[in-house]
Amino acid sequence: MCAQFHPTEDLVCSASLDQTVRIWDISGLRKKNAAPGSGGGNRIGASISTGQADLFGQPDVIVKHVLEGHDRGVNWVAFHTTMPLIVSGADDRQVKFWRYSDAKAWEVDTCRGHYNNVSCVLFHPKADLILSNSEDKSIRVWDAQKRTCLQTFR
């Protein structure tokens, strides 16, 4: 399982054995780490005075989206560097593409071709390619637009 920071936004994506990919909003961490005195007082006192049940303030990290679609545990997940896309690989031998916005996230497509668990998957930083490797001892290069396998290395 893995987790990855978004390159420019306050987001983290995570892969999980519960067969999900999660997108987390971590902007609360930035607010929590503000300079002392900038919040206007004691966080515990402020929480009590506003009627919040949590004595330690707002949650630092919030699950923004839970993506379901894999049939087995998800091993790897990665953000695209410039587009609102995520790619994931799992023990169901599939590579999945996901799109997300502020309001929702959804599955776009699935690439099949590996004969065993997908261990790692990532976007090429400059080309429209995805790279995946698997316990079938292969590395596959996928066309990110057509979602087809261009090359298999063994």
C-alpha cells in the first residue's frame, strides 16, 4: 500500500487493502501549523466557546473521496502531475484510471493485461504514458489516452 502527495494541491491519495483508493484533503494541516498567536488564542478554549464537541479543534485531514472499483486490495496509487487524474494498481491484476473534482470522483477506465498482482503504477512526468509493474515479472507501458498496452518488458 502507498500514499502520495499531490504535486501542487493540499491533497493526498492512498491505496488500501480494503479495495479502495482515497483522496484526502490535508489543508487543515497547513492551518494547524500557522505561527503561534495567529489563531487568536487557545485552540481548546476556542473549540469549547464555539460549541464544538472536539476539544482539539477541527480535523486536520478529511477524506474527500472514496473510490471503489477494484476487486482486491489496492497496492499503488499516483496523481497525474497536471491533470485531475489518478492511476491505481491492485491485486485484481488491473490498472484503473480515476478522475476527480472538488465535488466528486469516478472511475474512467480499466487496463487489463497483467497476469498477477499489480505492484506499482505511475504516470510518466512528461509523456502521455503510464508505467506498471506486476508480480507476473513484467513491466507494461500504457498509452494514457487510448488505455492500451504499447510495450511489455519481461
